[in-house]
Amino acid sequence: MSTSTALKITFALSTLLVSSIASSAIIVTSNSATFSALVASGGGSISTESFETYNGFYASPLTGGSGDSAWSAAAVGGIFCGAVGTSQVLSTNNPVPLTISFASPNVFAVGGNFFSTDSSFNIVPGLITISVAGVSYVYASDGSSTSFGGFVSTSGAIDWIKIESIQGGPTANLYPTVDNLVVGTVPSPAVLALGALAGAFGRRRRN
């Protein structure tokens, strides 16, 4: 699924509609209900990691989940989990990219709340890059911890997802942060159904 040149699409999570990216066969959505419906349409199931049992510093990689939904989070300098409001979140110990990997070949969808925080876990609005199997999507985080980004593959398993806060100026030293990581697992034959669904989203009604 990787591409030689990263496809960059700038969007605001609060306004993004479902779209199909033909070169990578990834459906992108900012609506958690749509994400769940896409996974269900392929006969898949969803598991959510809220990170409530994690707190403090962890050496990289930090592993969690179980079965097909097992994940591994890695970053240079380690992982740090802390509180944003009343919720525990997963972040990095240094202002560097965060990579979350999946060993199962049945992971075809990944979503969650993605944003940037400072060293004290205050949410900071700014640009974030999310890379899914070699294709990068750049969006402007509005400073909310509840904005959702979801990625559903219609052609193959998702091996990893990388989250990077774009640094610079007064917003330097930002830490990529994730809450409520959602992993969708779909039996391999069902990927064909997802592919058909992607085609349906690409059709337009004409007079």
C-alpha cells in the first residue's frame, strides 16, 4: 500500500467529509459513526483503547491491546501517558513523531482523537501530519481533544500509523497525542466488500 511520493491533503477534521483516495485505497472520515459503519459494512469489529490504565513514562515500544487489536507505540526517547482533562492519553516523552504499529494482517481501519500537547499536556492548536502506510494527510487541529480522524483501507492491511506535530515558531516543542485509539479488524475476504463500498462513495448523481 505504500506510495513512492506522499500524498498530502490539508483538511480540518471538523469539516472533512468521507473521501476516497484512489492511489492508496484509503477512505478518510472525520465522523466516528461513519467510521464504525464502514467497518461494520465489511463484517468487521471495533476495539477502542482509552489508555486509562497507562500513566507516566514508558520505554519504547509500549505495547497494549490483545488479539488482532494488539498495538505497539514507539517514539525516540520513549512514551509518556498523562491526563488531558479527565482522560488519560498516549503521547511521546520528547517532541518527536509517534508511530503505532499493528502486527495482525486483519487490521484494516484505524481512528482516534489526534492532537498536539505541550510539555504540561495542554492542548495546542496547530498542524498535524498523520501517515498511514506511506500516505500522509496534513490537517489543522482546532485544539479539541475530541476531533476524530478515521482511516479505512479498501485494499490491504494497515501495518502502522504515524502522528507528527508540525513544529515551528511559538508552537515549537509540541508532542503528538492520541486518545481513544480505535482499531477496526476485518476478516481478509471482507476487504472486497470494503472496496465495493469505496466505489459507491465515489459515485455522483447526475441529472
